[in-house]
Amino acid sequence: MKILAIEHELPGASAEAFKPYMKAEAMRAWELHQSGVVRELYFRQDRNEAVLVMEAPTVGEAKRALDTLPLVKAGLIAFELIPLKAYPGFARLFG
């Protein structure tokens, strides 16, 4: 299942609070990418928050993977998880 994960900074999270975790966060994100759980990583153009395209059997498994990120563990960020399905509109043309 493809899942869109949108990062949100949690209230009270200061820029200084993020600094000690940034290297470990990048390392864990890379590990999730290498394992195939995170397929694509982006940052929003309008704010400093990540958007990930994930591949997992369930939304729960995607959440468990994201819960291993240091910034999530530290309570600085959370993710909104949106399960995706294939666009069915082409069937109207070719079905």
C-alpha cells in the first residue's frame, strides 16, 4: 500500500530542540529509504516540513516505521498518514 506521510511540527518545538537529533534523523530516514519503506522524501516549498511517500502493508506498519525516527521519539514532530489508492479515472476511457 502506498501511504503519504506529512510531517507536522508539534507545539512548543523550538529550532534549538531539533539540533541534537538531526544527524541521527537523517541516518534513520536513509535506513528506511534503503529498506524500501520510504520510497520518496521531499520538503515542502512553503515550510520546513517533510513529505514522504511510503510503501507498507498497512498504515499501522508505516506509523511504526515513522515512530523509529529520533524526532518522533523526542516528541518534536508527528506525521499525518494518508493511505493512497490507484487513480480509477482511466477506466472511464478504456473500460
